[in-house]
Amino acid sequence: MKIPVLFCLLLVLGIVTSCKKHSSNNTEWRTYAGSEEGNRYSANEQITAANVGSLKIAWQFSSGDKDSANRSQNQCNPIMVDGTLYATSPKLKLFALDAATGVQKWIFDPASQDTSKKDDPLAYYKVCRGVIYWSDDKGDNKRIFYSVGSKTYAIDAESGQPVKDFGKGGYIDLTKDLGKETQSFVSGTTPGVIYKDILIVGTRVAESEDAAPGHVRAYDVMTGKLRWIFHTIPQPGEKGYETWPDKDAWKRLGGANNWAGMALDEKRGIVYIPTGSIGGDFYGGNRKGTNLYANSLLALDAATGKYIWHFQAVHHDLWDRDFAANPNLVTIKHDGKTIDAVAQISKHGYIFMFDRTNGKPIFPIEEKPVPQNALPGEQVWPTQPIPTLPLPFARQHFGPEDVSDISPETHAAMLAQYQKVKYNTMFTPPSKDGDWIFPGFDGGGEWGGAAVDPESKIMYISNSEMPWAQVMIDVPKNTDDHSLNGIGHTVYNNYCISCHGPELKGNGTSYPSLVNIGKKYTEDQVSKLIANGRNMMPSFKQIPADAKKALLAFVLKLPEKEPASRQLAKEPVNKSMANTIPYVMNGYNRFLDKDGYPGIKPPWGTLDAVDLTSGKLLWKVPLGEYPELTKKGIPITGTELYGGPLVTKGGLVFVAATKDEKIRAFDKKTGKQLWAAKLPAAGYATPATYAIDGKQYVVIACGGGKIGSKSGDSYVCFALAD
């Protein structure tokens, strides 16, 4: 039988179109996390276990805008589309490179769009973990969407210029469309997803009780107009509203935000959205109940934002147990059936798995009783959900037998510190006696996310096992000292004490000391830092001007020029100092020895492999090294980790994330390390891989800047030697 020529032509065109549409499966890295499913997987297989040792640097690109004070970071997972790599710099400049050579095509500097901040050395040291690419069916419109603080830009992918007819001259303002005006911090950090012509975004908001709402929003990709909104603190008439004892909670509370990314089932039109806790994090006497939809995995209709199902992993969170990474979509066989599942890793080392169509757990999840010895005014939820499988990928208990013994002296000193904190059981309510958060606030599965091999159904996770002490103190009462410095001290107690501590000393890593900060920065620079935020520190624009003036006087120890009553408008300052919660944490305190090593027995950071079909932990290997400890005969310890892995069909897991400034490749079946390369700065990000003309590349952002690491501003790309 002869097939008409026209039909043959259409068939060929159809095949070509299909190949182009799905090219990300085998050559490109078109989205954050590699795919809409969020799996950090690549079918590229040129680089294998047999030849990975021959990897060399193919190119290196530097933006030149790292912070000389080593506070800037770069957590970007770059994307590659049609031979062009798109990524961001520490100052959140967006650039396009030839993905094979690293030669710059164009660069967009957001500072050029706002002349009032152009010379501000702090304004653009924020976090962007990736960008989003979109094109229409004809390919006439090609856009990159990415966030710089509270602005989400649409940038022409070919010219690098803002798309002026999108939103407000090229961007949408994330502080708008929340249902109420807010002066609180709102920022885009991790990219959302695009479904057809709809851009779905989440936000980072403050951790305090005056946090902005964390509602999930969707915008038209062409115009920037709001298409739908899902209220993560339900409002009257919405599902879940009845679970809140305080019927006005939606008016006064914020948080329950998606800051960690999403996953999209494009075929079904379902978007899966993990959320964080309600602000403030550690005392919930003013937010009784389970606090729906905080700490939840939401399944929403991507076209309309309508609720489909949800699961709450932490009820009435008092431990900052946000879902900190995007979910992973995988198809498994379970009880003889093929199930399209969604898997969600957590900070406390669990993996929650559900049928993605209806939210039914793949493995049983049990509500377990938890301690109830709460602070006065607190109402702890009596149970917490614990999955029976998959098995935890992180250690779950930190007892005296686990205290570091890298030397007898270290063991004695750390055991004495350990015993100052009373409780060591997971989900013990915050108290003045203290409890150990383990895995820590940045522990277990974090924003680097998990990688999943769709063929083997094995999940790979970079896992930090660092204890943090959670000790509560009474919020200091308003001082009787009515000097400018005294009033500033009260403002500090309201806004700053939980991160920088009662003595302004910080924790030496994520939260720097403010002691003698006036020797490093001018009054104007500190004022801008408070207004704009920087890295882990959010913006505090909501602090009234007079209260901010007093805060600067206290922090910088400015001399009194005249009585405070003449310098301040009394009412705004008193309003800013209103104590609405009785307790606050005394700082984010890692458990570190005098040399800066974790005070728990190693491993401190691991790469883990979990079989999602059986739920078994297959292997767990240390990730990262302190060479000086290895030389002493101590087995490789691992380091604290920031950044996720990627897995390839070629049999490898690539991961950076370590404090020792290396990127590594492991055998995905055994966990054996096969290759490592030194980076110019720590790669606290997730690598990407792609192929051009049959040649496979692996690229990593080297931003450093966290946990005492030096800052960097380069991307390093590796390929096999020719």
C-alpha cells in the first residue's frame, strides 16, 4: 500500500515537532531541576562510570560581581535551551552564554532599571535559584522569567531586554495582588513553573509574626495580569477555613508560603506546591489549631488554582519544618499496580509519598503522639504524621552517645555543652530549657532538592546532619531607658534578636555578629541593608522610619545629639515596639566545637540513595571532606551541605554542595566516588548537564558565601577531554 506524499510529509513534521518538544529529555536542561517533574535527571549518557575520570574544564565564566566581604552567594541551577545557557550572578544580573564555549551573548543588569539603587552595594545581594524559559507555539516570543527581590522580570531571551508590555514595564511586583497591602518582606527565590500560558509563582516571606501572606499566584505569561490566586491561609467560604479556631487569622497572619519550588504534571494539569510554616516560627499561642495550609503539600488545578488535595506534614509547626525542596514526580509499581506518584523530601529526614491524582499515601503514614510540655499560652498539636516507608534518610535522634569524639578534649567540651540543653526528642515543644533540632534547621533534605532516576525509581538526596539548639527566652520588655539607644534596643528585641541574639553576636555563620558593625559599614549602608535585605536576611521595610532611626543608634552606638523626644515621633515608635508574642528563640545556634566542626559524630553530610518502590535506604556515603582531619586518620566526615544532586542515564550522580569547594561524581548503583574536581569557590547550588553536537557538559555555579566560605562569581563547565 502506498502512503500519500503529503501524509509522509506531515508524519515527518510531526516527528520533528515531537522531538523538539521533548528534547529536554536527552540533550537540554530546559527548566529549573531539569524537568517539570523536578527530578534533576538527564538521559545524557556520554559521560559514564568508565570515562568520568577524564572530565576537564571546558569553559569558565565569571561575572566579576562577588562581594569582597564574602557575604554574596549564587545558588542558581542554570538552564540550557537551544544551545544557550541562561543563569544569574551574585548581584542577580541575568546573562546568556554560548553553552558550548561559555562566551557571553548578552547580560541584563536589574540595577540599570532602578537608578535610585544603582549605587547601592547591598540591594542586589539576594538569592535566585534559577530562571524559567517560555516560548509560544510559533517561537516568535521567547522569554526568560526570573526574580530580583520582589520583582519578577520578563526578559526577551534573544536580546536580553525587558519585555515592556509585560506587567509594569517588564516586571510584576510580588508585593501586590495579595489581597491586602503589605510593607513586609516579599521576594522571589526559587522559580515556579509554567503551565501553557500561565506563570505560577511562590515567594519567600519573613519568618516573623508580621510576615506577608504566602498565597500562591498565577500570571498571564504575555501580559503579566493575575490569572488566579490560592490563599494558603484559607478565607471565609474556602475549604479548610473551618479548621482555624480564629476566624480572623487570615487577616492578621502570614507565611504558609511556597519558597522551595514546585512540580508540574503537565498531562493532568496539576501543580504540586510545598509550603512553609506560619510566621512566627517558634511560638504559636496566637495561631491555635493545625495551621492549614502551612507545612503542606498542595495539589492544585494548574489552569484555575482550584484545590484538588493536600497533605499536612507538620501540624502547628513550632520547629521551622518548612517543606524546603520541590516535590519529585515518579511512576512506580506498588501492590501490583502502576501508580503515578509524588514524593516530597523533608527537613526532618522523611520522604512522604502519595498517589498524585488523589493524595492517597503510597505507604502508611501514622499519627504519632508527641511531647506536650509547652510554654504557657502554647497549644501543641497532640500528634505528628510519621511515614512508615520510605525509611528515613537522615538520623532521627541526637543523644549523649552521639556527641563528637574526634578527640577526647572535644568530646568532653561538647558533652558539657550538650547537657545544657534538656530535650533531645523530635517534636519536643520549644522551651526555656531548650531542645535539640536534629536534623537541624538547615538539615535533612534542603532546597537543593532530590534527584530521581525514572528508570530505577531511586531517589538521591544530599543530606546534612547538623544539630542546632533551640532555646527560648522571654521577649525583653520595653525598656525604661527612653534615650535614643534605649528605644533602639527595644526595636532590636522585636525584629533582630532571634537571628543575631541578645548580645548581637549572631552565630558566626549564617547570622553574622553585629558587634562593632559600625567599623565595617556606614550608617547609610546599614540603613540600606535593613531596607533591602541581603542573602539570608529579609528586608525590614515595615519598620517605621523613627523606629529605624533608633535601631541604627543602638546597633551603631551612635552618640546622642539631643533628647530622644525631640528626635522621634513617639506614636510610630511605640507602635513598632508593641510586644505581641511573649517568647522568642535566642538565636540560630549550630552545635559546633571550638574549631568549627559539628559537635556530633560523623558523618556530617551524606549522599543517600533510597529505593522509592520498596522504601529501603540502599546506601549512604559521606559527602565532603576536611583534609586536615583525614590526615589525622579520621575517616572522611562529610561537611554541611547546600545544593542538590543530579543523576544521569550514564550511571552517575553529580553533586557539589560541600564546604571543601569540590564537585564530585558517584556511581549511582554503589555510591562509590569516581571523580572530583576543585572549584574556585564552593558550589552551593545544584549542577546542570546537557549535550551539544553529541558532547555532554556538566556546569555548576560557584558562589560560596555560606557557612564561612569565601564568595565566588563563576560558573565552571566540565566535559570529556577531546
